[in-house]
Amino acid sequence: MKQLKVMLGCIILGIAFIVIDQLIGNGFLEVFLKTQILPICSTILGFSVASVTFLIGKIAETENNTEYNFNKSRKEIKDSICFMIYTYVAIIFLLFLKPSSGYDCLVLSLNSLIMSLFFIQIYIVHEIINAIFLFKIFKDKRV
């Protein structure tokens, strides 16, 4: 249920950003979506893979030193990073589908979807960082 609320919130946020950009009329998001979204999403994905690799390593180390089993946590981490990869591929696909001119309604809809996926990626990074800090707290309590 939480994931559904987050996804719905990201969709609403993505639509709101596009609407606000259209109302202001400066075209910042249009330029951002044409030139910067892919490098930023690539950086976010790279950061997330590095963070997950670190976290999985710490989980394996803790499992070796204790009797705890982190299979559910490991599955959640795997699902999160896989979902992030899917959102990255979806952003590339939507950018590929986006016409260069005309079709204003289609362009605005695709821009809203791209921004929504961008916000979902940011949320996943938030969750990964939160997991790292929670794991640190857990490990400190065990020592």
C-alpha cells in the first residue's frame, strides 16, 4: 500500500511540475528533459548500485558474524535496484517516443511520465540511504 501511495504521489508531483512549468512559461523543464534528465538519472542509478553493493557487503559480513538472516532485506534491496533499472529504461523509452515538435498534449503527457519516473528514482535513493542508516543503527546495537 505504501508503494502505491508513493507512486501516486510521484505521478501527481510529476504532473504538477509540468503544469507549473507551463504556467510560468520559462521552459526550464523542457530544456532539462531534453538535455539533463538522462545524465542525472544515470548518475542516480550509478550511485544507487554503489550504495546497494556496499549494503549487501555489510549484510553478508553481519550474517557471517551473527546468527541473523537477512534474506527478506536482501530481496527488498534487489527489488528496489531492479525497479530503479526499469524506471531508467522506461525514461529512455519515453524520451525515444517523444516527438521533437507538435503534438503538445502528447509531449506534455510524456514529460509528466518522465518527471514521475524521475521522482520515483529519487524516492528509491531515499529508501536505500534510509536502509543504510538503519542497518548502521542495528549493527551499532549489536556491538
